[in-house]
Amino acid sequence: MTWRTKKLKLLSSALLSLKTEKDMLNFLRDVHTLEELEEIANRWAIVQLLEKGIPYREIAKKTGVSTTTVTRIAHWLHHGEGGYEKALEVK
């Protein structure tokens, strides 16, 4: 079974249709709980720290997540679909 479902593709299209940061933030808030938004933002912060070469334990301490979570995110950064790398190019 593929993870690229029709529903996910429709969500992707909706995200791509938003042109301003304000519109994107409003959409993200409408579609996520505050806890989900915090988790997503935290994961992105971890990716940026990993990219800077910060040690896993330091990242875990700084972000309040376990080293297991940092390891999992690092795995997807280096062995995922390339989405993190593409987004890092844009920042």
C-alpha cells in the first residue's frame, strides 16, 4: 500500500496553493491542534540542528525530546524521501 494517497495529494495541493506566510500559518492552525503544531515545529527545529552537526544528546536536551526521537528524525533526514533536504535548500 502506498502512503501517497489521494487524500494526501489533495492536502499537498491545498498547501501549495497558499502564497503567503500568513495564509499558510492560518491554514496550519485550522488543520492542526496546538500540540500538533508544536510537534511539527519542534521536528523542523531538530532537522536544522542536525544539519548544523549538533550532537544528538545536545539536541535532545535543547528541544526536550528523547534521543530516540532525534535518531528517528535523523534517519528520515538522511534516508527519507528527500523532503527535509529540499526544504533546507529553501531556508
